[in-house]
Amino acid sequence: ALPAPERLSAWLDGGERPPAATAAGGPLPTDPYAGRHEHYATAARWQDADPEAVIRALDEAGLQGLGGAAFPTARKWAFTRAAQGAPRTVICNADESEPGTFKDRLILEAAPHLVIEGMVMGARVIGAGHGIIYLRHEYQRARESIAAALADARGRGLLGEGFDIELFVSPGGYILGEETALLEALEDRRGEPRNKPPFPTNVGLHGGPTLINNVETLAAVTTILAHGPEWWRAQGRGGYSGLKYVSVSGDVVTPGVHCLPWGTPVREAIERCGGVMEGRGVLAFSPGGASTPFLPGSLLDTPLAFETLREAGSGLGTGALVVVAEGRDLADVLLAQARFFRNESCGKCVPCRVGSRKGVALAEAAAAGEVAPGVAEALRTLHGTLARTSICGLGQVALLPVVDALERFADEPSVQRLRGEVPWATSP
Ligand code: NAD
Ligand code: SF4
């Protein structure tokens, strides 16, 4: 039997290395974030390094943003370094709120020093004097661990003179994690997204160049600089580079966060969590949180990587693997996602504000048995409008999982209900 998933903190903060879990495909490599990471040794070692060498190391490692969008980290750092103007700021986006995503919470609770060290390196590269950790308001334990780590870093002289980091607790709300809404909130305005471009790399906080990275990306920066880009690349499987924290939830025996080599098949991530509840099969899985479409259980051997999951018709997103077991009502899950986006729409732009409500109303009516031939086409058209005209990612994906499932799971009885093809009374 597979060992129960270990608490991430035990792996990260000097605890035992995790037992070598044996999954169907053979032994999984041990977790390289595990074991003792000597606090701030990397920042000290790279103290006098040429900033260009830091950027080169990230480029050689092939690191892409791990907050969901996969933008190449080295390019973001290079753009911000090259941008003119002031003030210059480094921001850690710790407003993790994508449904199914809880990897950053554990990293912040267990190893905030990795994130602080990554921010210190970012500040040196872009010439920032100020750093901000923008934290989700519900993350109380992370708030405490970050505060303690910041005090420790100041005590060691790593923070303070020249560069310091402030902990800012988000006023709350999903959209406040969108990087430009986050900037608005920090500038004491209503937290609504800005039009991009300009990107924050050039015009960010108070109009100055701003480096905004996700928690896991910054932790990965420290790990890459500690061990080297070749080492990072070698951690992946099947030609993929590096490591990824994946939050697994839904119908698995033990939901949890696992640090997996890129390229690990989805099936193994599920096995790491004790498999599917009650030994059932997988009806569908969403690899990247609520913004990414569900894929069928027949694709469980797809490697966890941005490219493979995009080719499969979905995306790795934040690495939030949500498993739906056979026997569960997929339409219910899809509706819950669509309602989430409707509720969280900030209302700044009309297509998202009106379209997300309209989409949910249409789908709910169909699911309630008010058979409406053509509802699938109407939802598709509505999604197309939202995707083309919404100014931020929320509106662009609000109806995507529903619309995608209408085709991909067309044979699934609950989805047929959503398509308006089966009256409620006759659906199973
Ligand atoms: P995006 O593709 O617009 O941008 C990604 C990053 O790259 C941003 O930091 C952006 O500023 C930068 N960028 C892109 N093009 C650039 C350019 N030409 N020059 C300089 N910088 C550039 O995506 P986004 O709207 O920032 O994020 C969407 C993603 O966020 C989704 O894929 C979703 O998975 C993820 N998401 C994550 C969470 C979470 O809790 N972690 C929550 C909601 C959404
Ligand atoms: Fe707000 Fe939606 Fe427009 Fe994004 S797309 S700015 S969430 S109304």
C-alpha cells in the first residue's frame, strides 16, 4: 500500500525525508525541497553575483510562473530589470484563491524563508528597495509563520537596510489576487483589474516597475539557485524539468499537497493520495483548478506539464488536481464552478458582470429540467463573447469548463441534462 501523504511541513523544515513512495510506475524521486535548507545560505552565496547571471540561471532552469499562467520567470525578471522608473518593488502574490488550490498555503506555513530568499534575490536583480507579501486574508497560520520569518531575516541582517519586506493582508475577495487588482488594493483603491498592457513589469505599484511572482515561483527560484539549473532540470521525468507542488482534492482518499517531478502521470498523483474513494474509477479530473476544463478518466496517464495538459485540451494552471469519481453528478460540479465565478465577478466590465449571471441562469434552467433545445449553443456563444471581451482572466474562463464539458462529456447523463436534452424527470 502507498504510504499516507506526509505533512509538507515535516518534509520541508528539517524533518525526515519522505519515505520513497512506490507507485505503479516505480519509485518516485525523493522530494528535493525536503530536508534541511540552510536558511539564507543561497542569498549569501549569490551576494555579489551579477544580476544577469541570476536571470541566466532561471532561464537555464526553464522556470515558468507557477501561479497558473506559466510566463517565463527569467523574462519577467529581465523585463522588470530593464524597465525605467521608480519606485521599484518586489511583490509576492500569496492571495491564493483558485478553487482547489492550496499549495502556497503549505509552502508559506512550512518554509516562508524560501519565499523571502527568492524575494531578496528578485530585489537585487531589479534594484528594489521595497518588498510586499500580499497574503490571502484567511491564511492565519501563514500570517504567523511569515511574520516570524521576517523577524528572523531582519535579525540576521538580510532585511532592513536597503531592502525590507512588508506583510500586507488582502482585504479579501478572489479577484484581489489578480495581479493588477492587487496593485489597486495596495494603492488603496477598489480592487478591480486594470487593462494590460502595460504590464506591471513596466508600470506597476505607484507607476514603477514591479516584479510580481507567485509564492511557489519564488520558492523555486531559491531552490534553483541553491542547487543549480542542471540539478533542477534533472528532477523532472520524461524530458520535463523541475518540480511542482500539486494540490490534490475531490474524490481521493486523502487530499493533500505533493511535490512531484514535472512529467509525473496524473494517475500517480492520485495514487499518492490513496487513490479514488471507495475504489471507484475516475469519471473526470481537472488538472489546474476551476479555470481549466475537466478531462476524462481515460487520460489519467497524461504527464503533469503545461504542454501536455494544454494539448489534451485543458491546462496545468495552478496544479490543482480535482478528481471526480464515477457516480458523481458532474453537472453539479460544473454548476458550482460557474456560480463561483459569477459570485466573484468584480463587475467592472459588462460582458463578465452580465454574461456570468446569464450563463449560470441558462445552465441552471437546463439542469432543473426546463428543457431548452439550443441552450448548449447559447452557452457557447456567451462564452465566446466573454472570452473575447472580458478584461481579465475571470471573465475569460467563467463559462469555459461548462462549455467545454458540454462537448467532451456529451455522453454523460448529467451533462446531457445541462445541454437541455434530457428532462429532469428522466435523468438518472
Ligand atoms: P497573464 O497570462 O496575463 O500573465 C501572466 C504573468 O505574465 C503576469 O504576471 C503578467 O504581468 C506577465 N506578462 C504576460 N505578458 C507579459 C509581457 N508581454 N510583458 C511583461 N509581463 C508579461 O495571466 P494572469 O491573468 O496574470 O493570470 C492568469 C492565471 O492565473 C490563470 O492561468 C489562472 O490559472 C491563475 N490564477 C491563479 C490563482 C491562484 O490562486 N494562484 C487564482 C486565480 C487565477
Ligand atoms: Fe471584473 Fe470580470 Fe471584468 Fe475581470 S472580467 S475585470 S472580474 S468584471
